[in-house]
Amino acid sequence: DFQVELPKVKQDELGELSQAIQTLARDLERLKKERNEFLAAIAHELSTPLTYLIGYTKVAMRPEIQEDERNRYLRILVEESERMKELVKNLVDLAKMDENSFTISKENFEAKAYFQQLINLVRPSFTLKDLELTFICNKDVQIYADPLRLEQIFLNLLDNAKKYSPSYTQVTLSVSTEQNKTIISITDQGIGIPPDEIDYIFEKLYRVEKSRSRSLGGSGIGLAVVKELVEAHGGTIDVKSTLGKGSTFTITLKGEVAE
Ligand code: ADP
């Protein structure tokens, strides 16, 4: 009769193999669990602003409502929609980064005019919260970066500075150069980050004291995106913070000049 001859495998090799397969199966389970948790968190983040949107729209539609009150609700509608838009944009970018299908195109431009425009864009929302926004950029600093990606980085950081600062404090954006490097920092006088949590804030979905940031509309996605974007530029990001006093996020970019 017919018999297949199997290669002889030593007992200990077989043991190693079965262990490797078990580890693989465990990794797969863990990844599946992480993916499901991630999806659940995203679904939650998207449904919270949607609940507000629906609620405020219904109130704004009431015929008896006063004009200025209606306008207040409409402003909230716009703000919540913008926040959702940013969240979705960050998510799409995170997915692209994971697949390495993410491109940045750097160019040279002048820092002062660039950041002034960005400041003008966000200033109304700072004023609304009685936060003073200061911009310092003395020299004629040139930046070599992807202007759209840089905007995404600083909209995220400025949004955090605003979210985690009490009214009547100051947020400062400053740009300087040092040995062919561009240094951009954002300093706030906000609630600060606990020292034992500071190492984790750049991780996906990580939030300090989940409740404190969720009530402030946080998703734990922003800083993960910021870090990836900075590193895609060949730059670094650093954070210094004192609980109850405030935080400084510093980004250092290579001051290369395009060929
Ligand atoms: P979130 O959407 O929750 O703000 P981020 O990824 O942007 O997510 O930030 C991660 C966590 O880091 C936040 O939950 C918050 O606790 C903390 N954090 C970020 N920026 C600041 C800041 N300027 N001041 C205090 N805490 C901050």
C-alpha cells in the first residue's frame, strides 16, 4: 500500500513550532481585541458630537426661540461640526500612516506670515473662551515643511492648549531659529499633565484621566497624529509640563533648504 514519507522532525523542534503557533494565535487575538476597542472608541467619539448636533438643532428649530439664543446654538453647531471634521481627518491620516501610504511635500516659506494667518484663523475661538493668544516671531525665519501638514500639527496643538486652559490665561506660540533648526513652541498656563502620564500622551487613544478630557471633547487621537506628522518631517516633538501650572510643546524642524 501507499505511504507518504514525512520528514523526520525532532521532538524539541516540534515543541518549538507548536509554541510559536500558540504565540502567533495569542498575538492575533490581542490585535483583534485592540481593533475592536479602537473601533468602539471611534464610534463613541463620533456619536457624542452627533448627539449634541441633533439636540441643539432641535432646540434652534423651536419657533418661540429668541434670535440671539438661536445664534448661540448655531455657533455651537458649527463648532461641534468642525471638531468632528478634524477628528475624521485625523483618523484618515492615522490609517494612511499605518499603511505607509502617506505623503508629505515640503517647501520653503516664511514663518511669520504663515503663522500669523493660522493665529488669525483660531483667534476667535480663543477670544470666545477669554484666552489671550500671543505670537512671537522676531526674525525673518524660513521654514522647510509641508504647509498643510504643519497647519494640522498646530491646529491640534492649539486646540489642546485651548481645551486644557482655564479662561483668562495666556497661550503663546513662538518661532525661532537655532543652528539651522526651526524651533516652534506652544506654551499654555493650563491644567498641565501628570508626570507619570506624560510618556503616554502621544499614544493612540491615550487620555490623561479619561473623564477630564472626555468632558472637554477629547478623543486621544490628536497627539498621536501630531507626533507622526512631525516625525514624517524628520523633526522632533518634546513636552514639558507642570501640573496645575501649564505645558509647553516644542517642535524642532530641520532648517533644510530645498534643492
Ligand atoms: P485629546 O483629544 O483627548 O485632547 P490628544 O491626543 O490631543 O487627545 O491628547 C492626549 C491627552 O494629553 C489629553 O487627553 C490630555 O489629557 C493631555 N494633553 C494634551 N495637551 C495638553 C495640554 N496642552 N495641557 C494639558 N493636557 C494636555
